[in-house]
Amino acid sequence: MTSHEWLRAGLLLTYTIISVLGMVLIKAADATFSVKSAIGFALYAGGFLLWIGVILRLMPLSQAFPLAAGMLLLGTQFAGWLALGEKLSPIPLGGVALILIGVVLVGMPESANS
């Protein structure tokens, strides 16, 4: 991978972590207007700003959106299970596996796609 590809991957991972953490904090908050909810909202908004301000300027939308959507789906499944005690059954896990395969295929460098 080139340094540009590492940068894009790192930005997408950062976006995913910030956004998922924000969603988990909002979901776990006791009240809509609480410190935990406010921090969650700020993180989620920060992820949005990273998406709009940086990621979409560095990547084609046709590649950025499927990667981000897939990573968010994977991240929220894992965070829901780990942090919120949500159950994962075999069918959703199969869907997660298919999404992971799709994320890998969409994220492959152009030279590998030719």
C-alpha cells in the first residue's frame, strides 16, 4: 500500500471509531440532555465533519461511501455487542461477514481491480 492509501485507510478507521463511539454514548445515555449524550453528539458531529471536510475530498464517492457504510455497520454491530450487551445471532453475523467481504473488495487498490 502506498502512503496515500494508508492515509485514506487511517482516516476511514478514525471516522468509524469516532462515529461509532458517538452513537454508543448517545444510546447509553440516561437522558437526551446529559453529559454522556452531549459527548456522544460531539463525537458523532466530529465524525461527520471529518467525513465531509477531509475524506470526501481525498476519495471518490463511489469508493468512500460503501467503505464507510460497511465499516459503520461492522463497528456498530461489534460495539452494540461489546458495550451495550446486544445479542448477535448467526444470520446477522453472516450478514456482517458478507459486508466485510464487500468492504475488502471495494477497498482494493485500482491496480488489483484491473
